[in-house]
Amino acid sequence: MNILNNGLLNESDLLYVFQNNRLKRNEVFSLLMKPYWSSLYSRCMYRINDSCSIDDVVQDVLLRIYQALPKYCHQGVFRTWIYKIADNVCYSYLAKNMKYNKKNISINNIEPVSNYNQVNIDDKIDMDILLGELSYSEQEIIDLRFYQDLTLLEISDILCITISACKMRLYRALKLLHEILFRIKMPE
């Protein structure tokens, strides 16, 4: 049976053939993903905003979809499933490719800390020490906001949380950074 000549197969039929016929996987995958090519490309471009790396990211998305398809169960919408994979790959890309060096950052970039000028502290702080005391989610929000210079709306999309939750998480992370810095720099 030549799948390319048979235009009568729908998405669920193609998924079934992909999962049960190893010889036709490449051919079926191409047909299965054809309606989603442009939307996946646009979604990844919107997420990472890097025209130089977009092809690599989209290729990684397609590879992950291809690898995960044999285990895909037909519960839910296929489009939502592939978009979630695309979002996760884009987020991983952003996490791996920080634009700035995390070693030193000016105190002025940390809003709550910059209000405490009466405390005698250096102009540069080793951020690895400070960030190491934060939880993963707190480090994540600091990275996205200050190192990647993303807006709260972009961060909330990446983390799949509401904007108010994003603001609260950032506020708490900055408050904790302030407490850590104040504890480190105050004489005991």
C-alpha cells in the first residue's frame, strides 16, 4: 500500500500506521507533520526569537516528535501534544543559551537590593553564590528576566503560568536574593 497515493487517510489513521509499520514511518511522518510545518516554525520563532538558530530548533522539535510518536496515546488533541513538545524544546534552548555571563552582575540590576545603599557592599557580586541558594524555579525566573531580558508576558508563556504568578515568583525570588545578600554582607 502506497500511503502517498492514498489521500484518504486522516490523522488518526496516519498515527496508527506510524505506530504499527516501521517501514513506512518516514513517509507517514512527513504526511502527518505537513499541516503543522508552518505553524511549528512560527511558534518556535516566536518563542526563541533567533533567526540564526531557528532551523536547528525546529529540527530538534521534529526529532523529538518522531521519537515520541511510537508512545503517543490518542487521548487529547494531536496538535496540542506537538505544540507542547515544541514549547519544551524552545524553553530548553533558551535555558542552554544564556545571552549574558552569570558570573558578575551590577547590583543596580537587582531592584530591591539597589535601594539599600547604606549597606557597605561591593559593586560586583558573585551571582553564582547568590543564585546557588535559590530554588530551581527562582533561578529560572531570574535567568529569564534579567539575563535573557524577557518581558513578564514572555516569561509567563514560557513557564506556562499566569502573569500574576510570574510577577509573584519574580518578586519572591528578588526578595530572597535581597535577604541572602543582606545576610552575607552584614557583620554578625
